Amino acid sequence: MRLDTVTPGGLAWVDLDRPRGKPLALVAIGHGAGGGVEAPDLLAVRDAAVAAQFAVARITQPYRVLGRRAPAPSARLDEAWLSAIAELRRQRGLRALPLVALGRSSGARVACRTAAAAGAVAVVALAFPVHPPGNPEKSRLDELALPAVPVLVVQGDRDAFGMPPSGVAQVVVIPGADHGLKKDVAAIASAVVAFVAAVVAVGG
């Protein structure tokens, strides 16, 4: 089902998929800067997560709802994301579920920055943009280090946006994949579901 959610930055879409029976957790998914929630890796994660008894909400930022490719400023992205999460929490059966914040690229940065405010029990970063291509001095690792909860990074070994160093987060490397993470989406989904299941089991 799709929820139209009014945020400070405009209308956001929340595509909610529920498993059969009571969900064990809620996985909120954010897209990349110029992409959407139909990216192959995000759809693979959604399908695997729902099959593993998790509710999944794919959140489309207001600028993408308007058809724009250039993202809003980071503060507006964070506001819209948190507004969408709040709307999700008002839905039947979702209020008390452990929340895992997941994003790809720009959406991963949003998930990291807002983890505490959203009450996330874990963060998953797909293709985290460690630095702009060719500019390793402009590091964004400070954002990746923000969450005080477990963090999983899934990164292609050919990602022009860099690779997180060991120790910053749990890192799963996808051989042959670039920033688009279109290669071996089954492995990506499997890694994400295993991480979420472990976090939820520990929390439970």
C-alpha cells in the first residue's frame, strides 16, 4: 500500500509491504540522490525482508515525488525522512516494532544522520558514498560514525565513491559491483536480512 505523507519539504510517498502474520521488525528504506525506491538492490532487499517476516517501507523523498533529480539540502532530506517514519509509526501494528533504517548512497547518509532521532536499533548503508569520486579528501566517514547502534555497510569493490575502512562498521563487499550495486543483488539481500535478523534476535 502507498501512504501519501505530508512532510516539511512537501509530499513524500511511503510504499509499505507487510509480511503474512505479525512482523518482527520494520525496515525503512531510503533511495539514492538521483534514483528511486525501484532500484534493483532495494527491491531485492524488500522481497527478502518481507519473506523473513519483516515489514518494509520504501520512502520516496519529496523532491523525487516532484520528478526532480537534484536532491534537497541535507536538513530537508532528514526532516522528510523523520516525518515519514513518524507516519509509519502511526500505522496499525508498527508502533512498537524495532526499526532498522536502511538507505542507499544519499539515503544511507540520511539514515546515519537520523538514526538517533528515528529511534533506529540498527542502520544498513548500501553503497555508502565515502567521498565524491576522485576526491578522497572530502570524507563523509563522520556521518557513518554517527549511529550509536550496529551499522552494516554493503559496498561494491569497484565503487568510485570509496570503501569504508575496517572498524567503522561491519562491511560486506560485493565483488565486481560498482556504486549501482546491480551485481549479485541476491547476495546483497541475503546479507541485509541476516544482519537485521541478528539485530532483532539480540534485541528480543
